[in-house]
Amino acid sequence: MVDAREVLQACFDANFQRDPSIFAIGEDVGKIGDVNQAFAGLQDKFGELRVTDTGIRECTIVGQGIGAALRGLRPITEIQYLDYLLYAVQILSDDLACLQYRTKGGQKAPLIVRTRGHRLEGIWHSGSPMGMILGSLRGMHVCVPRNMTQAAGFYNTLLRSDEPALVIECLNGYRLKERIPSNVGEFTLPLGRPEVLQAGTDITIVTYGSMCRIVMEAAKQLAEVGISAEVIDVQTLLPFDLDHMIVDSVQKTNRVLFADEDVPGGGTAFMMQHVLDEQQAYRFLDAQPRCLSAQPHRPAYSSDGDYFSKPNAEDVFDTVYVMSEAAPERFPEIY
């Protein structure tokens, strides 16, 4: 078991050795190996041309990546924090996400944009503006791995494909312990296929990213009062559940909760629309479907800001418990 950042470091190391056209650029990527050390030591190993520091200008970082990808290279461009993707959205939307569409497949730019966000601390380092991303970057894959092993699997997939993608890592997960897979630079994950983290019979909880750990903790608390939660990690938002696996779960549990860290009406609304409207899960519901998102403000600046600004395990527990109103004899009011 190692710090999770070492899983990514091993993944990037293996891919850089496998394919000499892969390179990485971004703020602090080179000399210090990025702010979370996933590129630590790789500049010394592969040279400054392949692991390169840039200035503090997100739009030019992405612009360099698009140009290099158009010419056959395999760039990984880093946007240091998800909140700062805002500065690059215009060029990503107008020049990258629509490229294959507007050239009828004549041009491709398989750029990978690497960033990190969700829970941690501070106004500019804890954002989850998924609604902004989902509304503006159609044409790019959007991967939201729950840990660094899953992120490595997505990088292995994307570095072998020819389509652009955004990978959003969990900012508070780099020093959690994970086991490095023996095939860390080879194993791949499919896009658009959720994973059931825990089977259950009473409610389906749909989530992703850092919220997976929060929901799994809440699921333990719910089990103590007799509520069996099925927890599903969607893994990618674009594409979303291509095989309609979530509706199969709802057909079994008859209740569904969508949880994330975006503001209300953002990522949770996106997931709900897909599951209730497109997958027609409304046919199987015995209770009102619910969304649990962050508070409608920027994350609080203080160290406990993510606890109060974003859903915590107690919020998940309370929301699910209230959804069990059909059996008051089993779940009496406790507040």
C-alpha cells in the first residue's frame, strides 16, 4: 500500500516509456513534479521537453496541447485546480470539443486535460462546477474517478484512443493509501460504464468522485438502522451509463438518490434527467427521487468548509432515512 499519488506516478512513468509521443505540460508539472507529486522525478527521467513547466495561463496551456495533438503528439495538459478550468473553457469548447464534429472526422486532437477538484479547503481549490463543464464541453469525455487507481485506468484508456478528454481527480485523495496494480500502465477502464460499489435492496444512491467515500460511510450508518443501500459510482459523466445499468438498480430498490458536490441543479440534475427521463426509471419509483448537492454558494474558506458547504455522511443518512417514510413502523422519526 502506497500513497495514491504513487499509483499515478507509476502509470505516467509506464506510459511515457511505452509511447515517446506522450508529454505533459502545466504549472509546476516539471521541476517539482506537480503540486501533488504525480509527476515527481519524471522530468529528470524523461527530460524537460516531455515534462515541462509553463506559465500561469490556462488558455495557453490548453492551446499548446490542442496544437500538438493536431500534429500527432499525445499531450497531457494540466489545469492545476478544477476551479481554474474556467479560464480555459472558451478554447476547450470552441476549438477542441467541437473539432471532430465540425470537420466531419477530418481532424482529431486527442488531448487529455488533467485536473483535480471536489473536496478540500478554500474558495478556489474546492469547486465542483460540473454543470458548467457538462453544458460547455460536449464532444469531450468527462471522467470523474473516485481514486487514483481508477484514474490510472482512464489514462491508460485515453492514451490509446483518439478523442479528447477531461479527467478530474479527487483533490483530497493523493495521500490516501492504495495498492499499485502490477499492470499499472496497461489495464484500461471502459467509458460510460458505472460500477456498483455496494449491492443493496432498499435504495439506489448514484454518485461519483470524492462523494463515493462519503456515501460509502453513510451506507454503513444506514445499514445499522436496517436500510440496505446500493451505491453506484458513475465513473464518467460524458458518456453516462451507456448500458442503462442504473435503471436496473432502481427497478430493484424502487428509490433513488443522486449525490454530488456541484451546486443545486448541476451534476445531480444532469444524472437525474438521464435516469428518470432517458432510462424511464420513474416507472419503478415508490418514493420521490431526490438530489443531494452542495450548498448554493462557493465553498467556505475555513478548514471545515467542505463539511458544511458540501454533503457529508450525516446529510446522506438523513436524506435516505426520510425517503423511507413508507414504513414508519420500521423508521420512526428520530429528529
